[in-house]
Amino acid sequence: LLKVPAIGLIIALPALILSGVGPLAALGTNKLQGSMGTATATFLMIKNKRVKWHDVKSIMLFAFIGASLGSIAIQFVNPEILNYVIPAVISFIGVYFLISPTPSEEQAKPKLSQRSYNNIVVPAIGCYDGFFGPGTGSFFALAGISLRGYGIIKSTAIAKTLNFSTNIASLIIFLFAGKIVWTIGVVMMFGQVIGAWLGSHCLFSINPKLLRVLVVIMCFGMLIKYSYDMR
């Protein structure tokens, strides 16, 4: 579901930081709970044959590598930068969904070869996820639609598997760095399982226009709250 990665991660990370969790610990904890949600969604996608393991395993590796590099890099960056990155990313996602054409399920002509997409675009988005994260699932889905010509449903299903790969890669790095608040993360994991299950079953019946409205409302609602709390 296109809204699941966007809304879920956009809300979770700012909420963790605003609750008093340190920026790096918030990133690590977010990866812990996010991994459970994307793992559940990926399992259901493959089980229900919405995506084929043979078709996504190689591209998942590229996403994994990119996320690993991003997660390593963030360990050496001043975490206070997140206070500026978070509202910028939330604003970008909200504006994009507000002004962009509504994606359809029709296949379009690819604008980028599969090889270039795998070697450049996927690792770049993966690196962003490892370095920061919110909106990664939506970025993967939008890249599939705009650059590979996928329909919204196919692109979103593939994005689930890629987001799972990036979450696992980042989680491994943050585990080694000791940047996870386990109590909060475990509680959030249970919510992710429920949300991923519901999202995966709604994905193929919900109106894409409704997804667009929900993403825009949640983005700007979270931006207002984040800006108010950070005064």
C-alpha cells in the first residue's frame, strides 16, 4: 500500500525523536519496528504471488548494499542535522503527492533501463533509507512508476520487498552500533505486524486517489505538529 511506507515511517521517526529518544537511537529503533512491518508485508506479497522471489532477489541486494552504506555514514554525522532534514523530507513528500498526477495501474514505457535502475536508482534510495529513512517505500514506488513504467500496484508491491531489504541492512548496522531502544521497538513491532497485514490486504482493493489524499493530509498534519513541538 503506497501510503503505508510513507505514513508509517514519516510518523514513527519524528514521534520517537519528539518523545525524547536521541536521533541515532530513534533511527535504530525505527529500523527495528520497520523491519517487522516490511517483513510481514514482503512475506504476504510473495506468498500471495503478488511478486516473485526470482524477480526481486537481485534488486533487493542492490537496495541492501545502498542502505548499509547509508547506515554506516550516519554514524559519523552530527545527529542534530535530523532536526532540519525531517521537516524538509515531510514537506517534499506532501508537496509531491499534492501536485503530481495520480498514478494509474497502466503500464507505461520505461524511461530507464533495468540495469541503470538497479545499479543507480535503487542503491541511491537505499542509501537514503540507511542514512535517514522516512518516505523510502514511497520513493521506491514512485521510482518504479516514473522510471520503469510500472503500474501503481506492481510498483508498490515491489517497493515492499526493497524496503524490507533496506530496513534489514540498516538494522544490522544499528545493532552493532548499539543504537536501539528495545522496549519501545518491540512494542512498535506488534503494531507493524497488524498494520502490514491490513495494508497488504487492502492494497489491491483501495482507490489510489484515496491514498493520495491520505498521504497529503498525514504529511502536512505531521509537519505542523513537528514544527510546533520543535519551537
